[in-house]
Amino acid sequence: FFFRFGCWIMTFKRVELIFQSYSAAMLNFGLRRVTNALSIVPGIRMVVRVPAPIKTKHRKLSVQKSPFVHKKAHRTLQQDLHRRLIVFEGDSAITNKFIRYLRANIDVTLSCKVTEHSFYPASKFYSLTTSNLATAPCNQKITSEKNS
């Protein structure tokens, strides 16, 4: 938390979770548990109300049916990786606690990629006052030449 002009400013964080599973039914089941947990936690707002679908990755593999090398008969196998995106935002302390909860209780059939974006107030990094500019190391030589 930061204090500025008589009020508290929170550090704000946006979190993107990409869930992946080879089974669409298990993915939907796990996401239902995650969205229910998100709706219970106060201070977290889901940017998108439902998990957004991401393009399914298809992986095809072709295998010969018999051990004879020059035979034309093949069997084609396909593996589909289903993916969904959940985006939520809130105070950084609450979102960190939720991510720890999620890592401890996630289903075995799901994998999750977490991308975090932290937003801080600009006053934490930039302070454009003339006294600070005059005492900056790059401007000290110029101010000392003007005084002499």
C-alpha cells in the first residue's frame, strides 16, 4: 500500500491463467472449481466472466500398421490439447494468496501457466520537482559551473 494525498493507494495486479488439459471434460470440471473459488474471494474481480477458449492444439502422429517397411497402411493418432484463459485483477496481496491456494489445490489433470502484471502508481518512480532535478548527478556539473 502507498500513502498519497491523504488516501491509501493499493498495488494493483492483473493475473492471466492459461489452463491446459488433454480432456475437455476434465478441463471444464477443473475450471468450474476455480471460477467458484474466484467468486467467493472478496477483492478479486474477474475481467472476463467465463473462461475464454483459446485455440486447441492438435498433434498428429502416424504409425505403420504392420512391421513391413514399405507397406502403405498407416494408423493416424491425434492428441488434442484444450486450453482456456482466465483473467482476474485485484490487490497484489490477495492475488498472491489466491495463486498459492491454486497451486496447492489444482487438479492433477490440469496444467496452469501464470502471467502476472503489476501496476504501481507513477509517483513511486517519478518525482519531477525542480529540487530533485538540480541535485541529480548528471546536473551537478552544470549547476556548479553556473555558480562559479
